[in-house]
Amino acid sequence: MLQSSNLRERIRTLSKCVCDGARLMVGQGDYAAYAEHVRRTHPDQAPMTEVEFFRNRENARFGVGNTSGFRCC
């Protein structure tokens, strides 16, 4: 039984890593990781809301507001 539960946990962990990697590849970061980072390293700042975070990542991905002329598509 111990091996079975250990295997399930390893599969869950691997699954999360694959999903997180896929999100990062398409420019969508992990909101929970972002919020935890802000709380830990910038306690004087409030983290963006989940909607603000999503918009920020989308804008960064597609070059919205970018004056350098670079655009994804």
C-alpha cells in the first residue's frame, strides 16, 4: 500500500510540474506562486488580483504597451 500511495504522489507532482511548465511556455504564470512570492519578498505591497495578473501576463506576452516595437504576432 505504501508503494501505491508513493507512486500516486509522484504522479501528482509530475503532473503539476508538466502543467506549470505548459502554462509558462504559453506565457501564463502560476498565480499562486506569484502571490506567495509577493507576500514573502514584498510584504509592504499587495499582490495583483488574479484578473490583474492574467491581464499583465497577456499584455507581456503580446507586447501591449511595448514601445520597443517587439510584438509576439
